[in-house]
Amino acid sequence: MELKGIEATLRSLLESSTETSIIAVDLDQRITLWNKGAERLLGYSAEEVLGRDVSFIYLEEELRSGRISEMRDRVLRGETFRGEVGQLRKDGKVLRIYLTVTSLKDEDGRIVGFLGIGQDITERAELQEKILHAKRELQAMFDAIPDVIFMRSPDFKIIRANNAAFSYFGGRKILWTPCYGLRGFSSPCPDCPGNEAVSAKKAEPFEFQDRKGKIFRVYQYPVLRADGSLYAVISLMQDVTEAKLLQEKQRELELRLIQESKLSAVGMLASGIAHNINNPLTSIMGRAQLLLMDHPELEEDLSPIIHQAKQIEAIVHNLTYKTRQEQTKKKQRLDLNHLLKQELEFLKADLDFKHKVEKEYDFDESLPPIWGVYSDFSQSLLNIIRNALDAMYKSERKKLTVRTYHDEENIYIEVGDTGCGIPEEVLPHIFEPFFTTKPLAGEAHGDEPTGTGLGLSTCKQLLGGYRAEISVKSKLGEGTTFTVKIPIGPNQYEES
């Protein structure tokens, strides 16, 4: 009876969670569990939905497209579905939900149903709209910048220009001079973009770099008379040197804003986990231990419960510790071995990492401590480790190697993988902002890893503040090793 009581307590814990929607269905899609989070999120009470076909919460277009059926089929094949879906509230409001669906099995290992865990990400869409609005405002400012504009006749003479053109080309003397002379030619350009624009009857942009290093994007617009003959060609030169840099910075700010929002959500989630799980978990573990003391003959049944409860307790502690540490931007004494072990422990929440990746760790226990901001190193090293795991996405053998060692002057951290490797021509670019060999979010197939191109550039920027260097050795088809070299001297004392 006590075991049933424990199971009931665990079920009660799932049902009472208010931050996350948890819904279970049987193989006929009938709802068997509808927790408080689902009630809060979707507006239906458990009494209204238990026993109903779950399809009523999904959007009609997603049902017609077969996406929901595909989700079910993937789980039946033993996969875990993760993705964004639309769900309908009782009041008709459409929510965007990040849904994780796994199978429910009986004691013989047969699939008897499905468990869906959903998080409301509707606010993210509103955040994206705000970012888009800010982007439009910034673009409006760019539109107000005066560009170089001039008009040339069919015989290539400049017949009109604006003040920006006069300023750029050195005064009004450019009028009635050949346009090809502006590029240093003595005769018309054989590949004249203006002639191509006339033939195509539309503007075909091209770019060139002037002697001062400025990059211009040039548009050529043909102006035709009523009879269709050419009257002139208008050239617009847009200085994109700064605009390209601004676009990169804008994109980086957008992604960082989204990342900060995610980190804030993780912090709130960690607090919620500590509050909502630790107390009932302690009660469950305590009762199981007391039961074991009174009934030693139940050790075979109770020991796994106690062990798993301790595992959950360790995961919660690790998550809250990591969140707390990453919220402080003050330098502190860092044990890089301990930090790495914490990050690797945190990754165990990923079942693929836990069960499908061979791991080889070699930590130098005499590694000297350094002073630094915890998040600078946790974020950088986790980025490198995640890249290693992503590189092994299609590898038959997945082996992650993490090693630390030191000499008199430097600490070394090596992260190696048995992934696809990096082509030699790509290596010089991997630390550039927005450079990535992974598909962007929304372009990936299935659970293929995605990238933003900011991971390694952020690592270089954060660790550069400690005079650290990152080197890479890679061989196609065999794997890659990243080595982070951190000087001990400049980072040995608090005042550094």
C-alpha cells in the first residue's frame, strides 16, 4: 500500500505543476492526465477533458497536414518529438507551444500511451515583433542617409548629379565628363553595368571597393523616352561599408536580446523547480527511506526509488547552482576543473549525450585556480563542448574527450570529438561573427543541430579578456580538437 501511496504522490506532483502543461493520452488519443499547468494554459478543467480525444486542442490545419500524426508515429518508433505546435485555448486564443512528447510504457516495455510536456512560447512571438519594429525604425534612419546619385547620357556623359556625388567625386567638374573616367578608364567599360541594365530593363546591383577601402553597392536604372529609346541611365551609389557593420551589430543585438530572455526564463524555471520539487521530493525520499527501515524485504523495490530521487535532487541542485553563478558578473576564484564537471553534469539532462556519447575525461587535479567571471568561462566552454557534440550528429562513433593540464605559465583545456571535421578552407573563418556551417533555426531537418554563428565568436570575445588563446586542429572525417590556453600570471590575483 505504501508503494501505491508513493506512486500517487508522484502522480499528484505531476498533476499539480502549474508552470508546465503535462498531458497524457492512451493509444486511442484519449486524455488520461491533464495537470494544473494544462488547466491554466488551455482553460479547460481536468473534469472537462479526461476521456476526450486530444485532437480538439490542436489547430485544424496542423491536423489536416498530418503533422500531429507524424508526431505520434515518430514516438511509436521510439523517438522523442520536440518542436513548436499550435494549440487552442478554450476561449479560442491560439497559443504557440514548445512540445516534448515521449512514450508511456507498461512494466513489459510495451507502449501504452504518450506523455506531452508543453511550454507556452507565445510571448516569444511578441518579442520578435518588437525586434522587427525596432529594425524598421533603424532602416528608416538608413533611408534618410543621402546616397551618391548621378545621371549619364547614352554617350556616357554625366549630365546631372546630386550634392553627395559632387562631394564624393570632388566638385561640379564631373559634369559632362565621361562616367567611365570616374573609374579610371579611358574608354567605355566592356562590361558596363548600365548597358546591362538597359538590356534587362531593370536595375542590376553590383558592388565595388574604392581606393579608400569603402564598399559601395551600385544600382543602375534606365530612363526611357515615350518611344522606348534610352534617354539616360541613373546610377545610385550606396555606401554599405558601415551599413553592413550596423546590420551585423543589429543582428547580434537581436540574438543577444533573445538569449537574455531565455536566460531569464531559465532563472525563473530554476527557482520554480527548487520551490515546487525539492520539498515534495524530500518527502518522497524520506518516506521511502523510512519504509525501507521498517520493511527491509522491500529493498529491491525501494532502492531504485531512493536512487532516482537523489538523481533528481542532484539535477535540481546543479541547475540552481549554475543559474545562481551565471547571474553574477563579479570576478571570483574559479576552479576550472569543478566548473567543467558542473557543465558536463548539466549536459546529462540530454539523453543522447548521456547514453549515446562515449566520454573520456582527464582532469589535472593540481590545476591552479584563476580569478574570473563564472559565466565567461561556463558559457565559452559549454559552447565549445556543444559544438563538439553537434559535429558528431551523423557520426557512427561519438566520443567526447575533455582534458585539462598546465605548465608553469598556462592552463590548457582540450575538447575533442570524433565528428565530421572542419574543412581547411573554413578554419580561418570559424571565429567570425555569424559564420556557421550549421543550418539556421527553421532550416534544419528533424533534430539536426542549428547555429547562429555567434557561439565561437562569443567564446573568443569573452576569453580574450583573460588573454586566452583558442587553437583548432581538425581532420575531415576523423574529428576536431579545440585547445584553450589561459595564461596563469595575469589571472592569478583578484585585482586582475
